[in-house]
Amino acid sequence: MKRRSLYFTAPYQVSVREEPLSPPAPQQVLVKTIVSAISAGTERLLYRGQMPTDLPVDETISALGTPQFRFPLKYGYATVGRVIAIGAEVEAAWHNKLVFAFNPHESHFLANPPDLIPITTSLLPENAVFLPNMETAVSFLMDGQPIIGEQVAVFGQGVVGLLTTTLLAQLPLASLVTLDYYPKHRDWSLKMGASASLDPAAPEALTGLQGRYAGADLTYELSGNPEALDQAIQVTGFSGRILIGSWYGQKRADLSLGGHFHRSQMRLISSQVSHLAPRWRGRWNKSRRLQVALSMLEKHQPARLITHRFPISQAAEAYRLLDQEAGEVVQMVFSYE
């Protein structure tokens, strides 16, 4: 049989290629994709050719199949599909099972069952496809460790920022203020539980974040914009924490570290979902964190954040929209005829 696979081929160029696909080996299953989600921040960098060529793609996702960011490149890590064939040594229960996979955008793929995450029938595919983003948001809360009564600020209200805001809004914080350049994202932020959502370009935005106490106790920088990190430093109070979840690719951050930062004793915390911070490894593992993320998907039903749906055949149009009209996009997904 043949499958259709999406390739990033050069800056601002993608193609959908038809390629042969073998039947499943004895220990494999064949999955037919239902929906896959675009990771707006990472895939916009790939589309623009701004990814760092000396950095491994993601050593924890074997399905990506390539060690470095070089064209042509398959990418994507949020796919939900159904098992339509199984190898001779696979348990029969896997047949017809709905599954999540960290797999690139393609219509069919082979996988080993241990690499798949079974999805319960109560979780719709369009909710399940948010699993990597929700797991990232869970990881950000674990690493930021928000405390009752704290003033929290979140820069960036893309999908990961919005899901992080959703989880933070469950906590008894003193305030939860978010910042994003796009009005549509700020509107969604308020719907997800922010106490206020501001335009970081407005002169009063940063001063308005001072709150009742002198600066934010905890600030998240999730915008993907290096300039936002300097703003995050400005609004964070003495001995505060800044969690940096953005991936900047080849973009560099120009920071003012001579004044407020120098005397503040604040901490900059890097956070990335591919591993657990050392403090958690005594009782936590990835499986436990994943189960928390799945329960949050059930609770919050994030499919409402999907603003654009494209068949995989229109991938070039989807990425042009993501590049040129980012403010109109919250979550974009591909469907497979």
C-alpha cells in the first residue's frame, strides 16, 4: 500500500509525497491517521528554516527517524489514529484500537505497540491530539511550582500558553495575568481563566503587572519571542522565578541584566517536556505525568481551541496561513480522507 507523508523541503516549502508502505512486521501494527495537530511554534520555525542545524530533532521520538534538523524533513509529534492491521505476534486486542502516537504528519504509519498510547472511547480524537501540549503544560506547572496566593504572569498565549493558563486557573492564586500580541489569543486566555490578558506592546502592560505586591512571584515565558524574556525579567519581583518554556531556535535573546535583574536574586528556570526535572524522579516518571495530562484533557476538552482544519493535501496553504496570519490561528489540525 501507499501513504501520504508531509515533508518540509526548504524554507517556506512543504510537499505531500506518496510513498510505499510495507505490511506490519510480526511485532508491529498499522495505524490509519484520523487527525494530527500542528505545533505552531516549532513548525513555524521549521517552515521558515530557522531551526538550529546542530541540535538533535528529538532523541526521545524514534518515529521522526532523523538525527538533525535538515531538509527534507518529516516532522510532527501529535497524531491520533486507529489500528487497522496487526502483525502475527501482536495481541488481537490492538486491532481497531484508537491510539495516540508521537508521529509525523502522514496518512498511515507502522508502530510497535509499546510506542502507542491507547485512547479511551470517552476522549474524542480532536481532544486527544492535544496530549503533547497538555503534557507540556503539566510539566510547566511541576517545574514552576506555583504556590497559593502567588502573583503569576504568563507571556505567550499560543496553545501551550493557553493550556498552561487553564491549569494555573485551577489554583488559588492572587492573580493570573497573561500577555499576548494577538487579540484573539487574549480573548481565549480570558475564557480559559486568566484574571486579565494584556497586550505586551501597550505602555501600561508591564507596569500593570506589578500588582498588590512588588512584581510577579512566578513568570512563564512561553511566547517563543526572545524579546519577551527581557520583559519577563522586568515584571518579576525580588527572588521571583522565571520559567522559560519557549524554544527560540536560531533566534538570540538580548537581555538587560545590569539593573533590576542584577540585584533581584531571581531564578531563570529552563523547562522542556522530554524529560523530568531531577527533583521529581524519586516518585514520578513519564507514565505518571502522562496520566495526569490525559485526565486534564478529559476535564478541559481543548478541542474548542481548534480554529482551522485542513486536509493534508492542503498542507502548503495551512503553513502559509500559519506564517502570515499567526494571530488568527490558535490550533490548526490536519485531517486525512
